[in-house]
Amino acid sequence: MQRPVLAANWKMNSGPTAAKRFMDSFLPAYGTHNDRTVIIFAPSVSLTTVAQATSGRKDVIAGIQNIYWAEKGAFTGEISAPMARDAGAQVALVGHSERRHIFGETDAQCAKKCAAAARFGLTFMLCVGETIEQREAGETERLVKRQLREGLSQIDNLLSVDFAIAYEPVWAIGTGLTASAADASAIHTMIRSELRDMIGTRGDEIPILYGGSVNPANAAALLRAPEIDGLLVGGASVEANSWVSIAQT
């Protein structure tokens, strides 16, 4: 992925009709930018719509918000990595804070999902981040390091796998609160150090994104901060004009 990486997470918004309307508006307004990568993490029902709209492009690609770790089987409601790839996904989001804190997803489950994505040829983006209680207790670094290392623990050869990390402090998700550029940069620097410790200089190639109440007004300042290689954007990515502004930052 060409850095910066600007990722839109539509969450549970925009079915196929709305997704087509969004892409019909966004793509002409955005144009082509080969100096960055834009990812649209659409709901699974809209994945094919986004994938078809971006077919043949390298600068704008489709992603899926969640996958299951088994290849196939009796897992009603789940979507496997091969199914997601067949539907047009190139990237899988793993361990988003809402998956962890609403649906009870654990580090061990995230590890299985990362491994499944790698096994079936999907790039993955592993999300890490702390709650406000953990932050106030001074547990941020310990927690993020644990989420990072456990999330990557089931991949045999990280040197051969394409992935990204997204730091999203839970207290900043959808609250209007945003970590300062300096605070976010400090955690990103720590994550970079951990990646270097795990995979040497290859760690410098892994994009590390920030997510948490990103909007057109604060996107540029965040992207200028050291070690912030991109942005994972929720609410501000659902409306095409807002997303154009951020993606072109």
C-alpha cells in the first residue's frame, strides 16, 4: 500500500444502493492519486458494489470490515477470507474497537483472523487501542503492545505478509474527542519500535494509521505528525464530499 493510507470505515451504513451513489459521487470528485492508497471498508452486502466501482484501480481499493477464521463450514452469518476475496475485497479489517467491545472479540480471535487473511491472500489491518479507563490507569503502552503481538502471533512468517496497523483509542471513537497529534505520534512511535523488534527493518514498511473522530478539520495535522502513515475514518467517511476532503489531504 502506497503511503499515506486513507481508510474509510462505513460501519453499519450504506447498503448497495447508497454505496453505488457514494462511489458515483466520490470517484469523479477524487480523481486519481497514485501517491496514496484509499481503502473503502464497506458493509459486506455492499462490498461487490465498491469492488466493481474500483475495478482496475490501484489507488482506491475495496475492503471488508470483518472476516471469520475458518475457510468454510457451518458458521451461519459469517464470511470467510476466501469469500471476501472472491467478492472483491483486497483488505480485511481485524479487531476494530466495536468488534472487541460490542461483540466481545478477543486478542486470540483477532490472531486467528489475521492468520486467515494472510493464508488466503488478503492484506489485513489490525486495530489496537485502549479505553479511557485503561488510558487513565497508565496501561496504554502495555495494552497496545499486547494487542499487537498477540494479534500477529499466529502468522508463521510476518516478513512475507502484507499488513497494516491502526491505532484507535477507544475513547476517541465516535465521541468527537481526538488524541492530539503529539499523543497519537507517541503511540505510533512505540508501535513502530515493536514492529522493528519483531521483524527488523521490515517494520519500517508497515503503515500505521490513526483512527478516532478524524474529520476534514483535523486530518492534515494528524498526517503531518511523525509515524502517522494514514487515517482510519468512521463517521466522516460516510458522506462523499467529506471523504473527498479527507482523502485528498
